[in-house]
Amino acid sequence: MVVGEFTNETDLLVIGGGPGGYSAAFRAGAHGIQTTLIESMDHLGGVCLHRGCIPSKTYLSMAETLHQAQHCRQMGIELGEPRLDVNAMRGWKQQVVSKLAAGLDSQCKKYKVERVKGTARFEDARTVAIEGGDVQHIKFRRAIIATGSRSIQLKGIQIESPRVLTSRTALELPDVPQTLLVIGAGYIGLELGMVYAGFGSKVTVVEMLDGIIPGADRDLVRPLEKRVQGLFAEVCLETKVVRMKEVEGGIELAFEGKHPPRGDVFEKVLVAVGRVPNSAGLGLEKAGVQTDERGFIKVDSQLKTTAPRIYAIGDVIGNPMLAHKASHEGHVVAELLAGKDVTCEPRAIPAVVFTDPEIAWAGYTEAEAKQAGLDITIKKLPWSASGRAMSLGRTDGVTKLIVEKQTQRLLGIGICGLHAGEMIAEGVLALEMGAVAYDLAWTIHPHPTLSETIAETAAMLL
């Protein structure tokens, strides 16, 4: 690729180097498609690797280790009082991120994907201008938009202050504040709240809705509710923040709702109320790419936008905003561009909340199945009946199956408990294969394991 006003024309241009973008680029490269990948950051991986999924899970594993150390006392094992070295913890997180980033760099070379640093703006349906890099323009034959999303700000309320954190700045772990207010009880707010609570912060959560983890069935959430009630100082539902200002030693807030916190000044505040697509400023209108009223790019079942030969994947096209969903979409588009006849029609996209206990689900939730008018049967197995859960001292879990009553075909699966995020894959495969309860019940599971709760729950349906 030459430096100058224009590059040699590239066959495929991928805009964004997150999980969706690099997955699409690597798969396209593997098919021999000349591919150029534009990313504004120094390394590939996007928000997920550098400011989201991987840093948060690294810190969560640290918090889980601390919890396990405390839990050991119930088993008759006494360990010394943990001492946190925040600098070393940040260093370990960065080691994890750097190793994974280096792996992506090597994949780029392996699949002969050209990388260009900078920010792309469409000039028309076949050309982008590049800001912040050596290359000024790139002509392309086909393109994939994979620009991701960013944290929502509370308009008119959120102030600029180092004491007001987003998920990005919270994961930089500047310090461990004595008090932390988390605004939002979705998966981001609760995961980061658990990180800081595990490290010693007194955490208060405020949520405007009437429950935590909106979208998950309430019976799956209950074990987590019990856990956070003991871990957090307060969980204030049906309450919202209406004002914040910086005062000496913290942020002062005003609240409205049924359950305002006991205090109104917190050392730090984390705003975790959702994400919005990174579609503004891309010059989409010049390329003929349309968005909906919320800024999500419109696509069809093959992830084609309203512009010929331009595709979009990942967070920028809408929910669920999950890295594995973006990666799958990237693979689908790459296969299409290689001449394969494929569509993006997964039967199930698993969702995982990496709290402690974890919550994972796929397919229909109970609420969705009832709303759709499906005739269903539901069975649940509390983990108090699991020998493995009991041996681990972690009976705070439940496995749930939702099947079609007449055929017993699996429609949905939900798990709350230790390692639920690992266990959900069996349910996703069962959903994709159109399995029925008999298939799960008569698949031999190893004993004693947590995974056998899936087979035992299925047996209850027979």
C-alpha cells in the first residue's frame, strides 16, 4: 500500500478493528481476498480488548479470587488477610491485554491483511478519507463498517470530572475509592460494581427500573440479587439521578424515586447506563448508508446496508451488543464475499453476565416465550440438588429449560451460578441443532459436574 493521496484500490475495506472487524478481515484474508483494515487505535482489538470485555474479566477474576479466599474459612482453611497492590494489578491486566493484542498483530500478518491507522470518513460509495494517518484516501470495491459503540452520557446531568467514571476510565483502575456510586444495574454496572466492591469500595447502585439485569428472567436473577445485597452497601431500584456537582472530596448527587440512597456524596461515580452506536461522523449519507432513528445502521439478513457492496456488523447495527455476535457477523460477511451462500440467522445468541454468580441465557426467555404466545413447559433445578455445587460450596444457582409443550423442542435455556458462562454453550448448540428434551437428558454428562444439571433438568421434562 503506497503513501500518498490515494492507495492502490483495495478489494475489501474493513472500518474498525474490534472483534467484528478483525474477525471479518482475517476470514476474508484466509479466502484470499485483498483486505485493508482501518483502526484509530495503535493495536487491534477495539473496546472489547482494550477497554471492555478483557480488562473487566481480568479484574473480575481477581475479585473472585479474593472472594474464594474469604470463602475458604467455611471449609476450615485460614488464609492471611489479602493485601492489594493496585499498580501490580494494573500491570497484570495490561499483560493480558498486550499478549492478546500481539496475537492479533500476528494474525494480521498471517492472513496478509493491510493495516492503516486513522479514522475513516466516507467521501462517496467507493472512497474514504483517512484522518490521523499517513494515508489520505482509500478506494475500495467492497466495505464492512464495524465501528462499534460508546458509553451513553447522562445529558444535562453528567459533569466532566476525574471523579465521574465511564466503563473505560473505571477499568484504568486509577485507585480504589472508599465510596462508589454506580448508576445503572445492567451487566456493565454490576460487573464493575462487583470489581470495586471486591477490592474494598463501599458500592451503592442506583437503577431507574424495578430490577437488576433487565432482560433476564427474574428467577435467574434472584441468586445474584441475594449476593449483591450482601456485597453492596445499597441497591436502590426505581430511583434516578437528577443532578450532580463536584464538591470537596467527592461528587454530590440529587435523586428522585422510591428508594434514594442514604447518602448523597460519593468519592467517585460510575455512569453505566448503556451504549450508543458509533455511526455519527462517518459520512454515511455520502455513501448512501441509512440509519434508524437511534443511529443504528440498517442491514438485511445478509448484513448488507442500503448502499450496494457496503456491509455493517457488530454494535453499530444494534442489539445485542456482544463481541461474539459481532465476530459471527464478521465471519458471515466474509463468507458472503468469498462467494458462499450464507445468511446471518442464528437461532440463539448467548448472553452472559460475568457477575458472581454468573447469569447466562440463550434462545427464548420465559417472558419472551409468553409474550410470543408459545405453549411452553418450564423446568428448573436448584443447585442445592447438585453434588458438585455442594462440594464447591456454591449452591447459589439454578438451571432452567424452556421447551415447546407438544414437541418438547428446546426453546430457551437459562443458568445462574458458578461458571454459567462456560455451561451455556451446550444449550446454544442444542438450540442450533433443534434438540428436544430427550437429547439433553440422554446425553451422558460427567459426574460430578455442574453441567449435569442440564441433563437432570431435561430428565424432569420426560
